[in-house]
Amino acid sequence: MARLPCVIVFLIATRIVAGEIKNVGWWKNAVFYQIYPRSFQDDNNDGIGDLKGITKRLDHFKETGIDAVWLSPIYASPMVDFGYDISDFRKIHPDYGTDADFTELISTARKLGIKVIMDLVPNHTSDEHEWFQKSLAGDEAYKDYYIWHDKPTDGKPLNNWISVFGGSAWNCSSSRPQCYFHQFHYKQPDLNFRSDKVQEEMKDIIRFWLDKGIDGFRVDAIPHLFEVEDLRNEPRTNLPGVVDGEYAYLDHFYTKDQPETYDVVKSWVKLMNDYANASNTDEKVMTVEAYTFLNKTTEYYETGCQIPFNFYFITDVNRTSGPDQFKKVIDQWLTEIAGRPGAVANWVLGNHDGSRTASRYPGRGDQMTMLAMILPGVAVTYYGEEIGMIDKTDISYEDTQDPAGCNAGREKYKEKSRDPVRTPMQWNDDINAGFNQGERTWIPVNENFVELNLAAQKTAKFSHYKIYKKLIHLRKTHAALLTGKVETFVSSDKKILSVVRSSNTESIILIINFSDTETVTVNLVNQVPSIAAGGLVEVATLDSPINEGSSVNLRKLPIAPKQSLVISAKIQK
Ligand code: GLC
């Protein structure tokens, strides 16, 4: 065979490597939805949600316009941290069903065009995992799978490191004369990512689930992957009211955000890209859970991870925040990622670890949904938030299941327990809200399901669900939301926040009145001089006197207290 010139060989090679991943970027304007499998739909009526239940409910996503679902862990686990303590990464917990149920879920989702991503929990395993049991027994092959250090002879702790759930991060074993490190519960020993074998194990697990046809991963607790090797003590935060043993007592400079973490994530993204490339499948997606400094979170973009979760609507604003604080949180993320080529924004409103959106922002949950949906990029919804579910705050200490709550003790469990946000999905007003057929549920159903449920909201003329669905429709069909740029404005009286998205021909404008008492009249034409003076209300909050479908004068538009409108307007040539 005649030799090809080098340049042609290079071009062919580049094509093979870069050209085969299908549907690159499918996730860029997508709505992701987090399913907490225990609480979503219980098909076998044992009180715990399951895979068959999820499969039966996949139509909900299709009908609503949700593009991708993320399943919190469904793997074998003693359930000390409800699946975030995995005892076999390849097995499905029998509470959730069988391998066949999982296959059925994936194939039904695929038929409906819904992507499925799975939780990957690399930082730790359960202490009941075979690797840990072997490591504990001193098996040479597994000795370094976890982070072991000799017991200090003076009986003092190894250092001052504190676990996220409270108390020392070290547990000294009786069978192996050493102590192991755990960032979370003592039954969740940390894996040692300085071991090449551990790194290979995790890659095998990633491949295993990709082979099952999943579309990517949400990676758990990623900033915790590495710690400094010399076990330096961490400095105190000196936060008022925080006592020794609480996680916030220390600044976690030596147990979080270590540079090696980013290299490992990069290797996983590469694996996923190579996989999609070799198997001719759609682009695989990675989201990472990284509660840390803004620049440390956005640094995950550099690894190729598409969706480093943006938690700033959870951590940096609350019910007392005004429009300028919201503007700051929005702008800082957009500015931070503007310097990162190809980075797409994302907006997370809630998850299984914190209070629900409608509880954090009483009477303003829909405004938050509007923000996440109208801002550019990916919107992430926690189950139940499409109907405005709220926290169930009256769960007793005796009934508390969450280790974070139990560890905090009777006095403080309500501050820490995550049970209130994990109650069963409220489908309808049947027994147990349609979650199952009447067996007791693993945590109680919120009694408000009688009025607050999906079925009722589907039939009501106006509802949270209808707002949610309309917003998804808008973001999929309106040119300004598909390609448009974004600007944010705060009115001079500091009562109104507006978000303006524009294409060449049209704008979509979200206006939020932060005042609880005053109607504020805005002149949007002053703000966006290129728009026509007449606009159309596409979506309105529930108590707004101006309804969806109304034509409005954008020079003089009254926004009632606590209300929001999403308006479309033509750009004048
Ligand atoms: C993440 C999960 C949380 C879990 C922890 C330990 O933060 O979201 O639910 O408890 O990691 O795995």
C-alpha cells in the first residue's frame, strides 16, 4: 500500500477520535430531574420506592418535557446513609428491584427519549463492602484501598479532622491496629485514591454502568476525594455558636479541594468520551456535586465535566435576599464561566440534602422555578418541586432516619435531618398520595397531599405544575431562550429583578417583584430600548392579577407584590 502523507494520516486519526460521539451537546439546554428512588413510586407496596415504580412513572417526564433523570443511589447498601454507603457498586439493592427491572427502566426511558444518569459515589464505600472487610483483615491486596494510619500511642486522636456528619473523622479499629479516615459516617470509610488499584476499580465500575446503557453520572461529594498526606490539623473557623465536633468548626483546607481530584475527574471524563466514541452513542454527561468556593467549583469545567452543579441559589441567597443579591449570585456565575471556553451555565434549586425550594422561599417557589428556567443553560429540578412540595418539618426524633439528624442528637436533629425533604412524591389524593397502595411508607407522607398533588394541579386552571410545564415548553421553543444572550437588571428602588434573554428578533423578560406589600410599575422599554412597547404574558405566578395570555404595555407594567411575569416582546428593527 502506498504510504499516505503524514498530514492525511493525522486528519484520518483526528476524525476517528473526535467524530463518533453522537448528539454532542444534547444536554446544553436540558432540564434534569433528580429522582430520590426511595420516595418516588412504590410499585410492590413495601413502603419503599422502586425501579418498577419509576418505570411506570416515566410518562410524567415525557409529558412534562423533562430531558434527563438522575437516580440517587440504588446500589446494594446497608442503608446507613440511604444508599450513599455502597456495599457492592455493581448490585442493585433488592428494595429497589432487580437487574431486569433496571434494564426495563433504561429501555423504556430510551423509547421515550429520556436520558438516565446514575449516582457515582467514589469517595467512600460502606464498611460492609468486601474491599473494606479485606482491608480490615489486613489482606495484602486490599491493605491500601482505604486511608489507614497507626493508632497514636498516647490515646489521643490522630489529628483534629472532623467528619461532615459531626465528630472525629477517624475510627480506630479493634481488629486492625490502625485507624481509618471517614469524611462522612464511620460506616462510610474513605477510599484511597492514591492507590492505582482503587483508581482502576472505579473506572471499571463506570464502564460497568455505561455498558448497561446509561447516559452519564452525577458524581457524589467530589471535593472530598483527597486529603493532604501529612495529616496537618485544620484551622478553626471561629464561627459563633459552632462547637467542636461540628463540621463548621474547622476550615477544611486540607481535606477538600486537593489538586489531584481534578486529574481523577478528568480521567473519568476521558473514559466516558472514549466510551461514547467507541460505542457510537450519544455524548455521556457528568455532573459533579462540589460544594466549595466558586472558583474551585467552576474549575471542574476544565476537566471536561459538563455540569459542575451550581448551588448558589441554595447556599448564597434565601427568603430575606433582595434582587441585588440575586443579581450578584447570577452574574458571578455567568462571569466566572465566561472565561471558560465552552462552559454552559446550570442552576440547581434543590436536592435531597437541603430544604425544599418552596419552603426556603415561602410563596415564591414559582419565581425560583422561573429563574432557573429562564436563565441560560441547564435547569435542575428535585422531585416534587414541579408541584411545589414543601418540607415535612414535624418528623419526631424517634422517627428520624437520616444519620445527619441522628448524629446531631435530640436537641439539634431538626437543624441537620434531611428527612423532611425526602417524603413520598405526591401524585394524587389517594391513600399515601398515590406513592403506594396503602402500606406504611419509609418516611411519612406530608399530610398536605390532599390538596397539594400532581393530579389536582393538572386539572386546575392555574397551578405550580402548569407554570413549570409552560416554562419548559417556552425554553424549548422560543428563539430568545434557545440562543439568546442574557442581561440582569435591578430597579433603582431595589424591588424588581429582571432577566432579559434576547435573540435578534425577540426577547423574553422575567420580572420578579421582591416586595411583599407594594405593586411596582416598571418601564421595560427604558431597560431594553430595542423592544416594542407591547408584550405578551407567557407565564404568570398564581396570584398575579395579570394572567397568562394578556397583552401588556411594557412602558407601564404593574407587577403585584410577590408576583412575577414572563413576557415575550418583539425587537424593533
Ligand atoms: C453527598 C450526598 C449526601 C450524602 C453524602 C455522602 O453529599 O448528596 O446525601 O450523605 O454525599 O455520600
